[in-house]
Amino acid sequence: MIEKLNQRDIRILKIGAVCAAAILVFWFASKWLDRWKEARASLALLEDKLELIDVDKAKRAGLMSIVPVFEMPKEEKTQRFLFIDKLSEQLKKAGIKNQPLQVVSIGKSGQAGYRLLRMKCSAKCRFTQVLDLLANLKENPYLVGVEELRIRIDKKKPQEVDMDLTVSTFIK
């Protein structure tokens, strides 16, 4: 059948094949260009979000100062020692003379794989010292929470209070 075609027909077939190939290239290129435009728009949106998040060093330091620090829980003996050491340091910093810390209980926690160690601290101090301690507890990287705080005022010396503080930490 190709032998029956003259030069003009062969040239028309070649031009048709080139046009069909051009149409396919144009179709794939337009699809690729649409995806490219979507990707660029998405990138611009993400860059705008990053621009909003990016803050100067002073502002970042201010934000980081209000976020409590946290260390991942360790084995029970290690975590207990670290927690008692840091809590004793904080009590000393607040000027509170306390009785030795006591383990109240070790129980299940809401977090899978961890248990909760509760420690109790009893002390006689001024009310302002209790407030200082509570304000600085967020600096303890092992503290999970304040479970209980009892304050009893001495009627003879209203400046002094008896404090019972129960705090907790995670252990493995």
C-alpha cells in the first residue's frame, strides 16, 4: 500500500505524524506546567508560613523562657536520684528547709510504657517562699506535675506556713 503512495501523500503523512507528536508533546507539557504552577504556589504558601514563624533571637529567647523544659524518663533509680537532686536544689534556691523527700507511690500513668513516681516534701517556710518555689518548678526537667499542695498557716506566726507538696515524675 505504501508503494501506491506518491511523494505528496508521503509528505502529508510525515507532516501528520510530526503534528500528532507535537500535539502529544504539547499535551504532556501543559500537564507538567500545571503541576509546576501548583508546586510553585504551594511552595510560596509554605514560605509565607515559615516567614510568619521565623522570629528574631530576642523574641525566640522570650518564647523559650516560658516553655517548660523536659528530659525523657530514665530507669527508676536514675530518675529518682535526678529528680530528688533537682527538686532539692530548687527547694534550697527558694530558701525552704525541708524534711527528707519521701516516695509516696509508684503507679501507672496515662502514658504507655511509663510509670509515675510521686514524691512528698514537707517543710516549714514563709508563704512567699512557697510562691517562689511554685514559680520556678517549671525549670525542673524531670517534673511531670504538682499532684498536691497543702498549706497550713501557723496562727501564732502568720508569716510561717507548713507546706506539704506532692510532685510526680515519669520512670521507665
